[in-house]
Amino acid sequence: MRHGRTILAATSDTASLDTEILLCFVLSCKTAYLYTYTEKNLTNYQREMFNNLINSRKAGTPIAYLTNHQEFWSLPLLVSNKTLIPRPETELLVEKSLNFLDKDKNNQVLDLGTGSGAIAIAIAKSRPNWDIIAVEKSHDAMAVAKENARNLQINNIKFISSDWFSEIDELRFTLIISNPPYIAADDRHLSEGDVRFEPREALISGANGLEDLEYIIKHSYHHLVNGGMLLLEHGFQQGEAVCKLLVEHGYTQVTCFPDLQWNNRVSFGLKL
């Protein structure tokens, strides 16, 4: 492990953790195994695999893409470079969804742009009596989402290939939820950190980052039942603009909720 930590020290703030994760991935073991069997030598194949992973991590490739794994809502999810990496702040969407709706009712939920399926699967796992539709226009991302649902034995999600509402017809929902693209095309963060490796179409939304949010806000109203709710994740500086759009399009009780870092992250609107 010392070899891996040394290589990553200059480029990663989590060199020790990265090394442990990658070595566990190579050996298909838990962390405790590394410290219990310290004398174990890698095979030539394992050593080559480990060195390749370390070098890729040194170049900046996210750990999640190297291991094809990311935990979300305490669930192990498959990810690929065709999907966004699920992040802890997005769990706020799941938390609010579960808190706002009656858990005993057969609620109808629409997850727009499901990606790896993280949000839909987390809700479906927590509320097996709810019916969830998860839409995604990327066929590669949809394949990942479906595999995650199969792996976790989720049976209450229907996956639909759709560009937002294009294949939803006249369906109405109790809740519409989305973590859409919300980064401006010229945002400097696109050239920093893990974001450099994530699919651009899942990140960028026009010149100001609001194009997809505005589209969803405008068209969701028609697809909500009376008393239905819209929950949207957005950038930490977009809360005011998103709330203004919600009000302009007829939503009431508009509220913006902060994430664990107290950044405005999720906005809510109610259709009366």
C-alpha cells in the first residue's frame, strides 16, 4: 500500500483511503483483510491491475469510475462514466420525498433524468408500496439504472426511455423529482475534480445553468395531481432563481432547503 500512497500523495487529498479502496477492489476483500494479512503478496496480474488503477487515479479518474461502485442512501450502486456519480447532497431529495408524502398511500412518483437510478431506487427501496416511473434519455445510463434495480431486487420502478416528458403522455403524479443538469456552459468547475470525467450532457444546461430546471418547472405542473409536489436539486447559488421560476409558474408554498453544508440545494413547490 505504501507504493500506492506515495504515488497518489501529490495529486489526492485522500491518498491513503484511495489506495485502500483500490487494493480492496483488486483483492475483492474488506479493509480489515489488508491489515490482517499484511504479508500477503500480490500475483503478477493483481500487481499490474493495481498499478494501472493507481496511475488512473493519479491522472484524476474518480474512484467510483475505477471500481464502478458508489454508495448512495446506504445502497451499493453500479456506476459508469456514462452516469453521474451519486453524491451525498442528493440524498436530501430522497429525504424530503419520504418525509413529505404519506408513506402508507400508493403514491405515484416520477424521477426525471434518473441516471444510475440512485434517487428512484432509494425511494423505491424505502417505500415498496409506491409506484415510481424513472425516465432517462441516455440508453447507456438507463442500462446502468436497470441493472442497479435488478441487483437490489427493486420491483416498483418502471423505466421509460424519454427526453423529460416526451414519452409520459397524460400521466399525473403525486411527486415529480429531479436532479437535472444545472451547470452553466462556461463554469470553471467543469475543468476541476471528478466533474472533468462525468458526462457533459448530465451536467451542462445552457449559458446560465437554468435551461433544464426552467423546462421541468414549466412542464411538471401539467403532470402533477392537485396537491402534487415538485422537488428539484440545483446549484447552491441558484436557489433564488429556481424559487422565482416556481412562483412564476403557479406553484405555492415555495421553499428552498439547505444541504448538510448549509448551501441552498433543493427547492420545493406545491400545485394546489
